[in-house]
Amino acid sequence: MITVVAATNRPGSSTLKLAKYYQRQLIKKGLEVELLSLENLPPNFIQTDMYGKCSAEFGPIRKLINASQKFLFVIPEYNGSFPGVLKAFIDACDFPDSFYDKKAALVGHSSGTYGNIRGVEHFAGVCSYLHMHVLPLRIHIPFIRKEINAEGELFEERTLKFVNEQIEKFVTF
């Protein structure tokens, strides 16, 4: 099973739209795909689900993560890196069971010029520590609001070319 992670808790985010796009594309390939938006984390998970504790609200999320074999992280740029809620989420998951020796693809995006290059590289370091195998083709989508329409579809030909290539490689990864 693949879990697509919309790596922000910001309501109404472009991250969630892009994560849903990837989910739809992977489902079209006949794969079992779940979507996890960090917007749906329990509001107090930092107090209730860290350091070995697990609340009733976080339990199903932890179970989903542990059952997943592959992850596709859609990561927005926050202050030149990735969102703190993503790191807190990783820390709340089981170590090493949640991510050890599992596979991941990374997609960065931003409202500015660079498509979260730095944040994706920062997160790749976290993935390395967790012993995750990261697909070498990382996608960086700048100016996300100009790349995805109101229906949540990517439409720029150049972006679609690279996204489709990443999806094909991730399927066989």
C-alpha cells in the first residue's frame, strides 16, 4: 500500500490539492493508495502521541503508516524548509517500524521560484536517518498556484512531463 502524505496542517492548502492529484494518478495505475493530510492530525497530538504514547485519535494514523510500504510526501516550502508539523508527525510515529527500509518519493512545491528545493533536501536527510529508500527523481514545482487549476489538475506541459516520469518510476521502485 502507498500512502500519499499532504505534509502541512494548513486548511485549504495547495499541498492537499497536489497530494490528491498524485493519489488519483496512482489509483489509475491500479494501486492501493491512501491519502493522509496532516490537517487531520489530532489537534493536541504533540501532547498525547509523542514518546511512545498513542491516543485513540492517533492510533488509526499510526496503523496506516505502519502498514504502508511506500510513501509519497508532498511538501510545501515553509521558511526555506519543510513544515514543522511534518517533523513532529514523523517523531510521533513508531521508530523504526513506521519507516525503516520503506520507500519514498518526494515532491516539493512553493508559491515562489524554487519549488522547495531546500526543504525537500532537508527532508531527504530525515528520510536517510530513518533508513528510507528515496526515489532519486525529486520533483520541485514553483509557483504552484499557476500550475494547478481549481479542479486540482496540473496542466502545464513541462510539469506534467516530469510528474508523469516520477510516477512511472515510483510505481516500479
